[in-house]
Amino acid sequence: MGRLTGEGSYEELASEAVRPALEPMRSQPRGFGTTLTVVETLLSPPREVVIVGRPGAEDTLALLDALRTHDLSYAAEVLSEGPDDPLVRKVPFLRGRGVVDGRATAYVCEGGACRLPVTTAAGLAEQLGAIFDP
């Protein structure tokens, strides 16, 4: 939630929540699968994938299908209809993201820096591979 909203206190709360489990996780990691996922997320750089387009439109669906080809467990994924979408006010990394040349557009970001926007499933798959399948 902290990465979606930009509110750092949520990540601080998550860190505090897992801290008591750190020692038991060292000795019996198999019993802490979900907690280990939270720890890994907290330790990884923030990653976001934003798709801007009309829900149900063919070009938007093609980009959404490209997302399914990668494990995005540690990424925030958001579908936005563009600058007028009410979600833009609540999710800071959506600001300034719009369609390019009238086509659904994907933005792949890591650590606060976004790659160039792409409008094809192949372009999105390539960018996702560079970040999520090193």
C-alpha cells in the first residue's frame, strides 16, 4: 500500500510487523513463506507497471496479456484510464501518465525511474523481461 500511495509509513508498519519473525525465519524458513515474501518486497526496489487505456479495448487487453507472461509478485500493477481517472489523485506514480498516439500505453518503472512508454505487447514484454527476468 505504501508503494501505491507514496505513503512511507505503510512500509514502516510492514517492517515493524515482520521484525519479530526474523529470528524464527532464520531457523525455520519453510514456516514463513508469506512473511519472507513481505521481507523480499521490502528489500527490493519499488517497481510499478502502469497501463493507461480504455478497459476492455483491444490494445489495452493486449498489454494486460503481456503482464501475464512474467512474475510480477513484487510490483504494483495499475490500470488507469488516463489523467481524468479518479485513481490518479490517490496513486502518485500515475500522474503524468497518458496514452501515446491514441493507443493504450504501458510504463515500466523501477526505483522511481521509468523506461520509455511502449504501446505494443512485444515492447512491454521486452521491458518486463529486462527488470523481472534478469
